Amino acid sequence: MFVLIWTTLLFSVRDITADTGASVKEHCDKEFCITLSKGEITAEAGLCVVIPCSFTTPSGFRPKHMVWFKCEPYQTKCEDSEVIHTDKNNKVQSGFKGRVSLLEPDVSLGNCSIIINDLTEADSGSYQLRVQSWSNGGFTFSPRANVSVKGLTQKPTVMIPPLTEGQQTTLTCTAPGLCSGSDPNITWTWRGAGEKHSHITGNITAVTQRQSSTLTFNSSAEQHGTDVTCKVSFTNNITTEETVTLNVTLYPKILNSSKCEVQSGVLTCVCISEGFPLPTINWPLLETHTEYSVLTTVSNHTVSSIVTLTVKDHSNTVTECVSRSEVGEVQHKVTIVISERREGEHSHT
Ligand SMILES: *[C@@H]1O[C@H](CO)[C@@H](O)[C@H](O)[C@H]1NC(C)=O
Ligand SMILES: *[C@@H]1O[C@H](CO)[C@@H](O)[C@H](O)[C@H]1NC(C)=O
Ligand SMILES: *[C@@H]1O[C@H](CO)[C@@H](O)[C@H](O)[C@H]1NC(C)=O
Ligand SMILES: *[C@@H]1O[C@H](CO)[C@@H](O)[C@H](O)[C@H]1NC(C)=O
Ligand SMILES: *[C@@H]1O[C@H](CO)[C@@H](O)[C@H](O)[C@H]1NC(C)=O
Ligand SMILES: *[C@@H]1O[C@H](CO)[C@@H](O)[C@H](O)[C@H]1NC(C)=O
Ligand SMILES: *[C@@H]1O[C@H](CO)[C@@H](O)[C@H](O)[C@H]1NC(C)=O
Ligand SMILES: *[C@@H]1O[C@H](CO)[C@@H](O)[C@H](O)[C@H]1NC(C)=O
Ligand SMILES: *[C@@H]1O[C@H](CO)[C@@H](O)[C@H](O)[C@H]1NC(C)=O
């Protein structure tokens, strides 16, 4: 145990697990100490990455400003030309201009954390810190932070409130990542359920504000099943999108093709209703009958009910159908069509 402690102190490398759970490592060389994340920092193209970093210097060294370099991990040391952030913008490699910021500009606090925005996969590599002193000298820390940038896999978040026929609706799409870089472009597209033309027509308002965009329209029955896609484009043609299907609550609606027919004393009534959620169909006239048959068929958002019963006298029969769902109820008087067969037609059966 004793030996182990001494070994640790000799190399002066400490493993610290911060409160956040992220593991960091402190490395010291002649009283110049730097603390970086242990292992590789991963990020996604189009988004941003924070390189957490802190340092301390010997008491005689007065830090003036910080210089960050980026190079390939196989290089023993980053070149002087490989500057990505310093106090003078003209010394920065063109690809990094305006993309790198210090989280804490006051160098005396020893916080060397940086954020890099508008990432591309080419930003993968080793990042090295140099601290410049007031007395013209400086110190370059040998440990480097390793960053790996992968393709963008995060998707935008699309929020849909419950949609109800006839009511104004606002969808919200939020870009992934919480980055301070360039604002992405956000676009909306949609495709009707029948893959034909869009049903979101007329008054659509799309408002984009920094990381999110809203789409406002009046919901209608035709929009039910429409696929709406929100596409987010970051710089360098890095895009990600999310598609949602609209579910519009549709009040039950009894179609005019509903009808009743009397033939040889047999009453056959058909009632067809549409709605979402799917409505049910009831026949109040059945309450006074004890023998009948009901056939219900469902197709997508349409339910049809066919009732067959024997009636002695249909003239005072109320043929009403009632369609109901959790959002509403509708009644419809179904007219009776008398269709007495002519004698000649019997010969066919
Ligand atoms: C970064 O990668 C280099 C080379 O693979 C490695 O020597 C170094 O320890 C890594 N740095 C960190 C902070 O993990
Ligand atoms: C560095 O400064 C940033 C911004 O103020 C802060 O979020 C971060 O925790 C600081 N890091 C350290 C190691 O103090
Ligand atoms: C479109 O919507 C806006 C805001 O809701 C409203 O002011 C405008 O009158 C609408 N235009 C039409 C043609 O409905
Ligand atoms: C929605 O419809 C209402 C009334 O029909 C109208 O006042 C409003 O402008 C419409 N809004 C949109 C975005 O079309
Ligand atoms: C957004 O679109 C504008 C105009 O089409 C374009 O100039 C700009 O570069 C785009 N921004 C991004 C982040 O793609
Ligand atoms: C971005 O994508 C568009 C269409 O996909 C293409 O026309 C354009 O050339 C691309 N721009 C770059 C810089 O790759
Ligand atoms: C719409 O309804 C279908 C099934 O009824 C469900 O699978 C889907 O998740 C719903 N979509 C939304 C956006 O609520
Ligand atoms: C059904 O008929 C009524 C009255 O005859 C009419 O107002 C309504 O528009 C019709 N509905 C449909 C879906 O055809
Ligand atoms: C039911 O929905 C499916 C898929 O949305 C569609 O292909 C089919 O034509 C619909 N059937 C009817 C009877 O509308």
C-alpha cells in the first residue's frame, strides 16, 4: 500500500471523479498541472463539443493568455502553426475562425475549457494547450485532449399537441444539441396519407427562431394520417430530420349513404359513420325488438352497421342511427325506401 502511494506521487497523475460523474485526470510537470477528461471526448457533426480543462502554474508564472492547438494524435506535439484559438484572431487557422470560444475568458482563474461549434468529422484529433506568460515566455502542456467527431445521429424533437378537427394547431420542432454556433435552417414538409398532394394547405405559418421552428395551421379531417417532416440543416450540409404522423381527432360523422330499405316485410338499415377515435353505432329502434341481426364492419376510420329485422308495419318505425365516440355523438334519421319486388324477379331465386 505504501509503495503504491509513492508511485502515484512520483508520476504525479491523479484520477479524480468529479461530482458530475465525468472522470478527469490531473497531470503535473514542474508545478505546471493540467486536468483533462480521461479518455476520448465524443461529439456529433453539426453540433458542438466542450473540452473541459483546468490548469495551475507555479507562483512565479503569471498567465497572460491561452493558446489552443489542434493536431493529429500521432504527432508528438502540435505545430506552432496549428493554432485554433488565441488572443489574436489572424493567427487562427481559417477553418476554426469564429468557431472556438473560451468558457472562462479570465485566464487567472485557470479555467481553460473551450467550446467548438459547427463541428465536422475533420475536427477529430488532439487538442493541446499553451499558456503564455506576461514575461514573454510560456508553457505548453504535453497532455492533450482527444476528440472524436462522428456523423450526426441525433434527431430533431417534434412536439404535437392533441389535434382536433377545426381547431388551430401549432407543431414545434427543436434542433438537437444546445450549441451557440450558427443557427440551423429548419424546414417543414408534409405528405398526405394517400401519398398524393399535401392536405395542409391555406393558412400555414412557419416561424423559425434560432434552434426551433413552429408550424401553425387549422386542423381538418383531411390531415388525418399526414406525415409531417421537420428537417434541420446545419452548416456544411449536415442534416437530420424527424417525421411524425398527424392524428386528428375527428367528430363522428354519419354519411348520407346511410339508408333503410323495406322489402317483403324485412327492414334492412345501413348506417355508415366516420371518426377518429373510431365511433360506435347504435340503433334505438332495436330497443323495442327482440329478434334482429346486426353486422358491423370496420375499415380504417369508417364503421358501418347493417341491421336486419322483420317489421309488420314500418310506417311508424323510427329508423334513427346514433354514432358516438369519446369526443362526441351524432344522430341521423335514416329515410326508408320501400322497394317491393315485382313478381317477375322471384323467378330468378
Ligand atoms: C490522447 O491520445 C493519445 C494518443 O492516443 C494518448 O497518448 C493520450 O493519453 C490521450 N489523452 C487523453 C487525455 O486521454
Ligand atoms: C470553467 O468555466 C465554465 C464557465 O463558467 C464552467 O461551466 C466550468 O465548470 C468551469 N470549469 C472548471 C474546471 O472550473
Ligand atoms: C391567416 O392566419 C393569420 C393569423 O392566424 C390571420 O391573421 C389571417 O387572416 C389568416 N388568413 C387567411 C386567408 O385565413
Ligand atoms: C383558423 O381558423 C380560424 C377560424 O376559422 C381563423 O380565424 C384563423 O385565422 C385560422 N388560422 C389559421 C392559421 O389558418
Ligand atoms: C440557411 O439558408 C440560407 C439561405 O438559403 C443560407 O445562406 C445559409 O447558409 C443556411 N444556413 C445553414 C446553417 O445551412
Ligand atoms: C449541399 O447540398 C445541396 C443539395 O443537397 C447541394 O446542391 C450543395 O452543393 C451542397 N453544398 C455543399 C457545400 O456540399
Ligand atoms: C397516431 O395514432 C397511431 C395509432 O392510432 C399511433 O401509432 C401513433 O403513434 C399516433 N401518432 C401520434 C403522433 O400521436
Ligand atoms: C348530407 O346531406 C345533408 C342534407 O341533405 C347535406 O347538408 C350534407 O352536406 C350532406 N353530407 C354529405 C357528406 O354529403
Ligand atoms: C385504409 O387505409 C389504408 C392505409 O392508410 C389504405 O391503403 C386503404 O386504402 C384504406 N382503405 C379505405 C377503405 O379507405
